[in-house]
Amino acid sequence: MKRNASRTMVALVTAAGIAMAGAACSSSSSKGSSNKGSGNSADGVADGKPLDPNATVTITIDGAPGADQAANKAAYADDLQAFKIQYPNVTVNAKPYVGQVEDPPQFTASLKAHNETGSFHAYFTDKNQVLDSGDVTDISSYVNDQTVPGWSQLLPGVKQNLQDSGKTYSLPINFYTEGLIYNRSLFQKAGLDPNKPPTTWDEVETDAAKISALGGGVTGYEDYSGGNTGGWHFAGEIDSLGGQMVDSAGKKAAFNSDQGKQVLQRLHDMRFKDGGIGPTPLTQWADAFPPLATSKVGMFLGAPDVIQHLVEVLGADPKLYGMGPIPGSTGPATGTLAGGDLYYFKKGLTPNQIKAEIAWITFEYLTPGKGQFDFARDKALAAPDKPVAIGLPQKFFWNPTSPQMTQVQSDLKTSATLPVDQYTDFVNNPIAPVLEPPAAQQLYKVLDTAMSAAMTNASADPAKLLSTAESQVNSILANQ
């Protein structure tokens, strides 16, 4: 997902179960000094066991809600109290993000200043700069099914973002992949089965034409073409066909390929031959939502938070929307653009601090029925005059058949405000995740031009568009 959009999502995820507990202790610099919290009775040992329930230790973490989130603070207080039943001598000092959520440069500045909290929030796409900072701890010897229940059940696509060269540096708190969001009502009106979303791009093209034929300003499929969102969707679509944005070394463009040409040619055909795409492609992230909310669009590529935005912000009827895996060339895609959020561990923590941070993060983010997975509490805290989207197919780190997912799905059916059965195809058919390319936003800006031309210029040549973009991207990557 586009970085700014994903940062909005984590604020919502965090709001589900985090708040402040006391003032935050600042972390020390990673250069030769330790970050021992006050009150430690023992440093502990890296023995692969959970924290001793009697250990006295203080930890620091970011991610607490701000002063304007009273309900979320109350939820955090409940979680902290429950956590202290198990670990009565652990003090969790938390602070808000202080701008990092919506300000990537500030996050980078924090790394350079070495002033992160003991555990600090980042995104999957931040891995290289975080590891390059030298400010993180290898926690490989601390994580297992005993310390993080369900560790062995984490999806491979999640674990690859937590690790580097076989070592583990972080724990996940959110994970999402893109899929096909579609309007079930428009499917029915067009004579399509709302329980069987298309699984190939050929089917998408055929179905989009049928939906557009309904008239009344309805378009079968919509796509982005500007504001870096066009290139972002191009990346998702080429991933779905087994193509790549850049080569394996991350040094040269790889999208000037058969798969890349297929993406642009299909969009061009849908716009100028089949009528499956309307005459005005989207140019900014927010442009997609009004027509989706008013049933003017049949299909759209996006992450689950698209449904959240439609329901919570625009008041759309959640029964309208289904979600399936992203289509591929001959069936479900070979890959899907993915992203997520995680916590790294500051260099210089004592073994007991690492264990305590792991215990808290696991409690709050990785335990079905607790923290962000306490769906019953989320529902109870919702304001009666404001819709709340509970039941999105996101934040699910584990294999579909794992005990963790089994409990989560059961809890969702009990408390969900969304029709979770309409997302079954998406949940039960996870597609291998593909991370965003290096210099993602710069590359996306370049590909905006190609996406726009494919959907606005009847004489556009996909090969020429990609050749031009390739030269520009190679120049960008050479300067990284």
C-alpha cells in the first residue's frame, strides 16, 4: 500500500487497544551505552524463555494514543492492568508517535539521533534504513512458540519482513495484502455471481464490460493514474502477473517486460475497446472512495482498509462489498503487493527488557482475544452514532488453519459489524506477498505517467511508455 495510506491504517490499528501509561523514558544512544530501565533487579539471560513473572523491569515503547483519544486510553489502561496480573513488576512507559506516524523524514531523523524508545514502531519498507542505523538488537534467541505463541504459525511472508540474513529483529503488529474489492449489488445487476469474484485479469476485463453496460455512470473497474498512486497500482498489477518492478539486486528497472506491457495494454483495452474503465481515471488516493461508496464502481484493487474507509468515513453499506484474492494471469495471482507494521528492539536493552518488550507486544498485538484482537471491547466502545468496521480481513499474521486464526475468525463472527463471510475467498487464499521496491515513491511517480497515458490516450504505446519510464527509473536507482 502507498506509504501514507498505510500510516493512516496503523493509527487506526493502534487505536484499537493502546494508550499511555506514564511518562516515557528516553532511550540511550546505541553507541557503546546500555539502555537499562530503572528498577531492574536483574538483567536476566537470553535463554529463550519468557520473562520471569517476578522480574522487576521498566520498558519504553512508542505507539500510545494522544490526548485526543480518551476511549483508547481507557482501553490501554484495561490492557495494562491485565498485563500486570501476569507481570506485576513490569512498568510500561509509553509515548505517542510524536509525528512519526505521518512524517517519514522525522522517523529517519530519530534513527540518526539514536533517540528511539526501547521498542519502536516502523513499517516493513523501513527495514533497510533501520538495520543500517545500527540501532537494533538481534532477538533471534528470544523468540519461539513459548515466548510468542503462534510464532511457528506466522505466514512466511510476514516472517521475511521480521528477519534479515537469518536473524530476527522485530515483531509484527499489522500485516496486509492487496486484493480485489467488488460491489456485490452491481455484480448481481450485471448477471454475475456475487459469491464468485473473478480470479484472472481476463475475467476482470470481461466482467468490467458487463458492469459498465448497466449505464447510469457506472464503471466496471477503476484505477489510479496520478499522485504516485498510479505507479503504486502498476506495481501491484505487475506483481500479480509474476513480474517485477526492479531486479533482484534492486539496482535496475525490471518492469519493461511482457508482464508490464500486459498491465498497460489491458488497461488501455478496457478503456478504449471494452468500455470497462470510464473516461476519467483517478489521479489522487482519495478520488477512489466517493464513487465506490455510491455504487458507481464494480471493482477496485486495494487493501482491506478501503472497506474500512467506505464504512467508517463515508457511511457506505458494508453489505455491498466483497473481497477476493488479487487476480492473476491464469488464476489467483502469483504475488500481491504487501505491507505492514512492526516493532524493532533498541540496541542496548538488557535481556529482561527484551523479554518484557516481547511479552507486552505479544499481549497487545499477537494474542487472539486480547489487545487489538479484543473485538468485543471494540464493539462496546464504539459510539452509537458512528459506524465502526469490525471484521476486516487484516492484521492476520498466521496460517489460515492455525489455532490463532481459528480463534480470531470465531471471535469475529461473534462481534463483527461487517459481513465477514463476504471476505472468505480473500482470507482463505493468501497470496505470496511482494514488498514495495526501493525508492518506491520515486518509482511510482515515474509510472504515474505510463498509467495515465494508457487510460487517456487512445494511441498510447505501452512499449514506448515503459521504455521511457525504464530510463528514468534506472537513473533514480543509480543514485540510491
